[in-house]
Amino acid sequence: QIRRATLADVDVLSAIAIATYNETWGDSYPSQELHDFLQAHYSSEPQRTELSDPRSAIWLLMDGDAVVGYLAAGANTLPHADACEGDIELKRFYILAAHQNGGHGARLMDAFMAWLDQPHRRTLWVGVWEENFG
């Protein structure tokens, strides 16, 4: 099941953001540096800020009552000469490994793409870390 996140989801969003980041990139950083980064970017307060932004939207991938993935989008912050006010950036798209390869990512992307062009067509930006070979 896929549903839009609300402010009531701050803590579960923080938990899935930290879990998926740890699972994907956790072995790339020293322990304390990783902890500090996760607290600065994915703890409840940054998630609350993002969920409160009317230009942002986050979808949760559910397995029963458990959140197993998410997709976050918002105002574009990528520096590019062609970027314009109102453009949207796909900021994060993570699914726990145990739930990958089941078509869930495509369904999350479909929900996002339906939102992207409402109320009018918008430009999408996606930035990917050069070490993200997946």
C-alpha cells in the first residue's frame, strides 16, 4: 500500500529514512560521522520541516502497518543554469532491501509522477551521488 505522509508520520518517516540510509550507505562512513549526519538530516525535526513545506510531498510504502520505503520530493535545490522557480526535485527514494524487486518502486514513482504535474506540468530534477551505482 502507498499513502502520502502527513505531519502525524514524522517519527515513522524519520525511522524509515534512518533505516534505509543505514542499510544503503551505513558502511561508507565512520560510526560517529554517520550518526551525526543522520541526526542532522533524518531525525524527526528535519522531517517535520519537510512535511510542513507546501512544496514538498512524501509517499510511504507500507507492508501492513510497517513503513518499508518512501519517496520524498520538493522544491528543486540542485544548482543548474536551466533550473527555474517551481521546478521539483526527487530528493530521496529508498526501499528496504527485503522489499525491493517487487514492483513497489514503480508504484511509488507512479504516485509521485501523478502529483508532479498537478495543478500544472512541472520540470523534474534528479541528482544522484556518483557512487550510487545501483
